[in-house]
Amino acid sequence: MAPRVLDTTRGIAGAYAALLLHQAGADVVRNVDGAGDDPELPAGSPLAAYLRQGQRPAAADDTDGADVVLTTPVPADHEHVRAMHAGDPGLLVVAITPYGLDGPQRGRPASDLTLQADSGALAIRGNAGEAPLQMGGRTIQWLAGAYAAAAALALWRARRQGGPGALVDVAVAEVANTGAANFMDLFHAIERGADAEPVVPPRAFESPSIERTADGWVGFNTNAPHQATAFLRMLGRDDLADRGEYAMASQRHARIDEFQAMVAAWTSVRTTDEVIAAAVAHGVPVAPVCDGRSVAELDHVVARGSLVPLDGPGGRFLVPRVPWRITAEAETDETDDDRFRAPDISLRRDIQSPERGSVHQPLTGLRVLDLTTWWAGPAATAFLAALGADVIHVEGPTRMDGARMVGASFLDRPRWWERSPFFLAANTNKRGIVLDLTSEPGRALALRLVAEVDAVVENFTPRVLDKLGLGGEAIHAANPRAVLVRMPAFGLDGPWRDRPGFAQNIEQASGLAWVTGRADDQPRIQRGPCDPNGGLHAAIALLVALDRRDRTGRGSQVEVALFDAALALASEAIIAWGADGVVLGRHGNRSAEAAPQGVYRCRGRGAVEGIADVDDAWLAVSVVTDEQWTALARAIDRPDLAADPALADREGRRAQHDRLDEALSTWAAGHDLDVAADRLAAAGAPAAPARDPRLAARHPQFVARGYHELVDHPAAGPLPTPTLPFRIAGAAAPWIRRPAPMFGQHTDEVLTELLGLGAAELAALRADGVIADRPAGL
């Protein structure tokens, strides 16, 4: 029987978690008696119609009959949530709060902007000499909902096999750091040591990124040196490409004016279509920069049916479809009520001694072959590994995981490829092997491994897997019960299917970049959240497909396009156009949901001890309610503003936002950053310092909740490493049980344990270059 989910949440994060659980097959009921007014999702709004799809109304706030409870408790209700869990050991409770249910900041008032600031996710975006810029579109709220849903499904899998209930404590501040701080704390620890102090601001705009064309905007991604070289050849600058100039981001930043002038001279005289055609021809990841209207008109979106009609208030409008597609290998007679019943143990691989997941490791017993690279794919399998799955990450002797290339920043150090912060963060708890999948012996070994796993996950462009002889037919011939998860950037079909794509391109095409940046400036990328978001949606889809496999004994193919998962994050802009004919734009650090809201320069660096630099101290302030406005005005000693009837409501304050910005700027300039933030927060107004992401491991709230764990890596040394952005009550074990693997670290172990290879066979494979302990050519 499908789990019954009681949704008592307010806001986007909880509503999106409920929608994902509904899309996964759960029976979601909505507590209408205790819901009250929801300022983020007004009753009857098109956005609420999208997020509340499939929910049935419940007449009382009662957990009777519920398997899962979703809640967004205010601080006064935190103990009630704990009591709810304690009173029913079989109940799965998922709580989403700004800072978590415990820690010194558990009751601190917060908004989307202040959580971005406090987590370190704000300070990475913008020019070093200017105020940092928020991500538009409330992206972190959507990402928090995805984490909540993924955790609920993983724990439900263990629960329906006889495990206990649990209390999952999701902290949105930790979600913001995980999804949008780009592991700058790890980079800093590797570069200078975790105890060192930063000396320059942590941000600069990428180049090339979003560039003006003759008729609009176009976006690029050149994270890897070979992409930057291909970009230069596209510009007709083979001379620069041959000399290796501008191949590294640091080289471009050092000569940014010269480089940008060269780029602008080329793109500005060509149409967007012409630029995209040239980029595709040169293998440069590229995308048009869309708003909420134009994204619905993209040929790729139309061809794939990525948006579907929904009947809502005022008529029919387009919304993102379910962000995964599952193709069964054979039709079944299952009904909706069958979808979540307990698995038939007789169908399991490990029928002699089936393993059950614990509360902290609910996916124990699950084995995954991980063919992914960079961040989105590894983020999916890292989530599974943290929750107990045995994940075997595969690299090639001549094609190591692309994320390792970020370690090129440490070329002067031994084994630089072991020092990439992205690889070290996104591959914890995994075993790493090296196998040449382009060779026949390597392919044969891979298929033998497929026979020993529950799932295979990959994020190549669509043509690669078939070219390797490891497509769906080959996978299911080797193991009919295996679930194959495919994560191409733009999907398995449609006119963009063969284009490579990275998070930046996804942000550009989906509309997320369009709502990020200042109104008088160009769109700006959000810098990363689409990667973990895509990974979470892939993990959710895999869990859904595994439920089907457990019931039927047959595997399936799962498609989770990074672009489709991002469209859900961008749905506010898509729905605003489709339902109301409004194109949402950029508002800098302001918001339609708050006034005043902004980022203001303070005196000194108060939030970061020991730094003399006074030029990068920024205070984030956000006023959502009238009560918060009164508290703020009094806290900054402006009773005249509190008494002004023209400012009594949000619309009045929005109309006079410039006046309020001036008042807040004047006040902030006379106060130290930490003092100012604490004073406003203590008064009841959401406020936070724009913390340096490089020092996130020192955040008192993160420290109290154990969000970072000290991981001793053989090459990179001891590093404070961010973990999953939620805690499970009563689970004292660490999330990270082993560091990210060294190149080929577990090859012999895995091939011996699972395939029975002996020392002589391993030696022969190593001599033939099928397996390796070091990347070829390095």
C-alpha cells in the first residue's frame, strides 16, 4: 500500500517535498484546518495549484493513519515535533526549518536571502568590490524540498522492510551551503589550511559566461581547460589556444578586461542562433539565456514535452512535468496500491541473508555501479552512499573523473588530481576503481560487475553508453533486475540530446539566470545548485524504480535530465508567464515577497575574526511581515519610520524602497557586521552576515550540528568536509565513513571480492592498461 503522507507545511520547501512524494506515488493529504495563511503560497494562486497537485484535504491535524509527516515548525513548535516522533516510534517525521531543530541559531528569524548570506552561498556571487548578489527564484527553498523528499523515500524504504521510524531534521542553511557555496571551504583548506585566514573577497564573475549577442544573450561553460581552448578556437584565436593562454580561469581573471573585450567583439555581431551553432560545432557547452516565456518556446522543450498543461485558477497554463521518466523492461499488472508494498525477498539477489537498512543507513544492502563524472551524477550516488549504499565509482585510465581536473589549481603539488574539492566532497563513502571501458576486456569486466549490483548510474551524453557497448540492452542482458539511471544534461531525445551541458548551461537555459542579477545589468548564473538538484532528483527516481524492481523482479531504465530537474526550480517564472502573462525579471537583492530587503555595507569584518580588510563586510536584511518591519525600525533607532502610515504594509514599503535602503545603508555603515546582524535578529528581523564560504566550517550553527566532519584524506590531508544537510534524530554515527577514493584505490579489492579475480589476473590487466593506479600521461 502506498505511504500516506500528511503535509502540514507552509512555504515552497515543504510543498515541493510533498509534490515530489506525490509524483513518487505516495498518497498525500493536506491539513487544511491548521494550514492558515501561507504568504509564500497564497491559496488559489497558480503556484499553489502546481505544488499542491494530487493532495487530498484532511480535516484535522492528526497523525493517525499517517506513515510520513511533513512539517515546517516555528521555533515554539520544535519540541512538539520531537514529541510527535517519540510518541509513535514507527512514524517518519520530516521537519524543514531555517537552521534545524537544535543549535545556537535554531530560533533565529530568517528569509531566503539571509540564509544564503549566513551559509556562505551569497558571498561567492558578484564582483569583489560590490555587494554580493543573491540567487533569484528562491532556489534554495526548492532544493531543500528535494532533500526532504529524497530523505523521506530512502528512510521509507527501510521502514517498509521492518525498520523503525525516524525524525529527519532538514536545515535550509545547510542546504544553501551544500548547493551553492561551491565547496570553497574545502578549496581554502587544501590551498592554505583550514586555520588560515582569507585575504581577498571570495567572489568574481566567470568569463566567459553570459554574453550579449546581436539579438539577445547566450551562455557558455568553460570550466575545463579543453573547453576554454575550444572556445578560443571558436573565436578564431588558434594562436592563443596553441600557446595555452586563457586556458585556466585564473589566467582569464588576471587579464579580464582584455579577455572580455575579445569575447564581446565576437559575440555581439552574431545572432544567438549563430553563436550557438558555432559553439556546438566546436564542442563548447552552450545554451540560450531564457526567461519564463522563452523557455516554454524552446524547440527542445516543445519536442520533449518538458512542460505540460495544468488546469488552475484562471484557466490552463504550463508547468514542469514529472522530472524523471521510467521505462519498464516489461509491462506489469501492478496497481497503484502495489507500488509501495514490502518487497518480495525471494526476488532479491541476497536471499541467503538479506541486509536491512538502519535509521542512519537505510540503504544498506544496496549496491550501485557509478559511471558518473563531475558533480551532478556523483551527487546522486554520494547521497546513496551516505545513506549506506555500496557505491563503486568507475574511472578510466585515460579518462579520470572530470571533477579531478579542478585539482589542476594545485599543479605544483604531488598527485594534484587527488586535491579537487569537488571530487573530494562528491565522492565520499564510495569505493573507487579504474577500468578501461573502451577495451573489450574492460567492457566484459564492467558487465560482470553489472550482474552484481542493483543499479547503474551514468551521466554521459546519450551516444556514449551505446558506443561503449553498455546501453540499456547490454545492461539488462547482464542483469535483468538492474535499474539503469541515465542523467544526460538535456535528455535522451530532442534536438539538444547530444549537446554536453553543465550546471551553468542549465541555469542559463532554464530561466534561473534570468532572475539572478541586477535589473540594470546582465543575467548572472547561480553558480551550482542545478548539479546537486539534478543528483537529488536522480536519487529519488532511482528509489522509485527500485521499489518497482523489488515488486516485479525486473529492472528498468530511468531518465533524469539535468535540464528537466532544473525546470522545477524555475517553475515560478514559467508559471508567472503562463498563468498571468508576467515575465519575472532581476531585482538585485530585493524581492517581491519582502520589503525592505537588501545587502548593506557594514564597518569592519566582524563576522570573520582576524581579517583587517574592511571592504567586504556585508549585512543581509529581509523584512517579510509587518511585525518584522516594526522590530527593524526600532532596532535601527528610527521610530519615525515605524510610525509612518505609508510604510505600514509591504506594498507601501516597496513603493519607498529607495528611501528605506538609504536609511539602512546609513545605519549599517556605523556598525560592525556581527553586532549589526545580531542586534536586528534579536529584535525579530531576519538579518545575517554575508559569511565567507571559505570559513563555513567555523560557523557556530554548523559546528553545533556537526555539519562538517573532519576527513583525513591520504593525499589532501585532514579536511573539514560538508555532509548531508539534514540530521536523523538519535543517530550519532558520522555521515562520512571513508574519504573520497584515490585514483584506482579499490580496483583490486572490488574485482577480487565481486568477480573472484586473482593476483595473476590483476597483474595481467594492469600490464595491458585495462586497470591502472595512476592517470595515463600524468
